[in-house]
Amino acid sequence: MKLDIQGHSGCDITIVTEDNELHIHKSTHDAGYVPRLVNQANKQIAASKTEYQHIRVPKIFEVVQTPTDATIKMEYIYSKNFVEYFESAGFEQIKYLIGAIKYFIDLEINHSTLQTVPSSILTDKMADVARKVEKNVHLKDDAEAQELVRRSSDVMNGVGDMVMPVGTCHGDLTFSNILFNGNNYYLIDFLDSFIESPLLDIVKIRQDTAYLWSTLMYHKPFDKVRLSIISEKIDTAIDEYFTEKYDWYRRYYMPLQLMNFLRILQYGHDDKVIAYLKRVIAGQLAILNNSKNA
Amino acid sequence: MMTLIVPIAANNPEYAHKLPQPFRLDDEGTMFCVKAITGLPKDVIRDIYFVILREHDERFMVGEQLAMQFRRHHLANAHVTVLDQPTQSQAETIARAIELNKIEGVVFIKDADCYFTTDEILPQNGVAIYPLENLPIVDPQHKSYVAVDDMFYVTNIIEKRVVSHFFSAGGYCFEDAQEFCCYYERLKDYSPLYLSHIIYTMLLDKKIFRPIQIDGYQDWAVTHVNQ
């Protein structure tokens, strides 16, 4: 049996029955995307070797690669997406999820080492964002977007070298890349990150908990108030936990969250999403400006 | 002792020419919103506030009619609170009533469009629940559902999603009126805001809610919205 379903990344996702078990085949026929998909598979294979209590990683059975195509064959997980899960989760399930996220990121921190990330990583990335925004037909004549990019460049130039844990991260730890199965949470769609730091995973999860990014991409009806209440609860818990524990989180979370949204903005093509991104970035710049003046 | 609040401040376009259902009379001449509280234990209730809209009062003279109902049913401790403007949610109606009447301590909220009996209401956070299977006819889309664990604590309350065979029967107890108002203030910008959202937020903050078991549930107006 083969069942084609829609994925997020542009890859083909197929559910396949083999030996009476369901498998997922994720494949690309874009030669340019092949290395990215293979790296994703390798990162997922590496992550699946670590025990994370309630956080789990679907097993990869095989990676088939040619110069023009790649297919990852992996375990199928019976699960809910984040909206379905939050729509029915009791308070104890939310408590378990918060605990699992903290545990997972703490384990990543333990598997990383404190390193100095040179300031050029951030400033080079900012220059790259500025170039892409300049070339984006939806943004190049948008004076507000250009001004936000200019002000963001000033912020990035002022950050300097950053000392933070480097070594392990998921790379795209948003709610849409978590499959919810009871009190077990399966991580999918690992990605290379421009800094392989657990801090980038906190940035990505808070992209959803603080800014509700993934709900913007969700088009079925759902209880937005309930989801916002849950997101705020998770966000406060994560923020308080890491603020209390780590100086690098207090110092670098906000500039890296700004960079995260700038990197989304650079590919913006939908007016509604661009307006949302500009609002978020303006808000982040205001917070950074206030903290600088405090 | 506790304060009982009956919010009836929803505005609905049809109320421009039609008496809202909670103000209509049953066969014995009792207003439905008054009948809605007659199954509650009187000995634990200090004051009762029926919260209505000025617009409805002026159009249908419901304030005077309520006063007659109070005399007839010997409700000497019942009062009418008139709001000048419609509220955005039932939670806002309750918060306004608490603020205007300077209510403190335990409050019990009773929906005006349903009836139940219960022998005891403890002065603690709680939600009245009733099993779906006890209803001859069910309209599941217009109810919120309450999940209860083995120790009989409320673990979840959800709008319009059947996650439990218990539904919320339209009675809510908050052990601290001021705490309720704090949660309302925190959530007031959300829309549509239901009481279930406030209770769920309190559950997430580790506030304990117990189910209140009731009998004889009657649903008078599943299609009417009562704030």
C-alpha cells in the first residue's frame, strides 16, 4: 500500500506498508536538496542513539542516495500534531511536555561544550539576510522591511563574540516538527543549524511558544485561545528555567531570536506572513533597545 | 458561605424584539433564570446577584419582574445588578459583578439556561459535571467537557470536544473572587473567551478543581448564549 501525504519541506512523503508495518518514505528529486536531506537523515540517526526519556526519534531504516534523488525510509509513528494534541491535553500532559523539553535541551547542553562563537558568524549571516531581503521581490521596495534590516544590522554588530554551548542541536525544534504520541514526543525533520547550539533549539521552540509561528501555518479550525494559553504557559516555564540557569541564555537569546525571524523574513512571499514578521521583528528590536538603555 | 452570581448579560440581535429565554416563565409562572438556582442548597448562599443588561431592563422591565420573583420565592438575599453595556464574555459579566458589588470570598456561578440539584457545594474551586449518558437527547457541540482523574480531581476542561463522558453542567465555584478577577484580567484580550479557558489556565497554574456532582439536569436552551 502507498499513501501520499503533504510534507512541509517540499519533499514527497509516502506512507508505505512493508512486512505488515507502516513506514515513511521521505524523498526528494531535487539534486540541490539531496545533500540537505541526507544530512538530515544522518543527524536523525545520530540523535536516535541517545535516550531522551519521553522525547524519542523515529528510527531510520535506510537512506538511498543518487546524485539526483534521495529517499529516507523511517519508522511510522501513530501520532497527533501539536494542535490536535493541545486541543485535548490536560494540565498534567502539558506539565510532562514542559519537563520533556527542559530535559531534552539540558541533555543537549551536557553533550555540548562552552565555546566562543566569533562575532563574524552573526554579522556574516546578517549581511547574507540583508542581501536576500534586497533581492526578494516582495521586500526590496518595502521601506519598513529595509529599515528593520538596517536596525537589526546595528544590533548584530553590537553583539560581539558569544560564549555558548556548541555541539548538539535539533536545528528546527518547532512544534510542527514534533509528533505527539501520548506522553512521548517524537522529533522529526532535523536540520543543520548555522550555530550547532542548544540555544538555537530554545530559539526555535520559543518561535512557537512566544510567537505562535506554527499556528500561522495551520489552516484548519481550532481553539486559538486555548492554544495561546498553553503556548504562554510553556513559554514562561522555558524562559524562567533557562534565564535562571544560564548567562549565555540571558545574553544571547534575544539577538538570536531576532536573527531567527530575519532568516524567515528573507524568504517571505505572503503579505499576511510578511506583515506578521515585521510586527514581530519591530517588537524584538524594541525589547533589545529597552534592555540596552536599561 | 458564598455569593451566587447568575450572569444574563449576553446581547443577541434577536433580543431586540424577543424576550431572552432566561427571563421567560415556566408553566408555574417562575422565571427560568430564577428556577435555575432553585436546586442549589440555600444554607450556603449569602447573597445572590442576577446580572442583567440595562437594554433588556428598559425594553422588557426584567428588573421589576425579577423583584416580584424574589418576593414570590422568598429570596430576600437576591439582588439585580444592571450593566450599562453588553459584555464580551460570561467571564467579563462575572468580573464586572464582582467589581460592582465588591464581592469577596467564594463565588458560585450558575448558568441561567439550565437546572440541576445538588445537596452540597463546598467552598472550593469546582465544576458541576453530569454524565452524557444520562441525557435523553444530546447536542454535544454546545457543551464543554470535563475530564476527571481516578482521585476525582478535574484534569481538563475543553470547549465542544468530547474528551470525557462528563460535560460541564453550568455551575462553577471559585474559592476566591479576587483570584477569579486576576485570571480574567490576564485573559481578557482573548476572544472568544469562555469560562473553560479561565478554569484551564488555573489548572495549568496548579490550582485544584473538584467535580461537583449533580442530579436532575435540565437544559432549557441549547441554542441560546447566556453571558
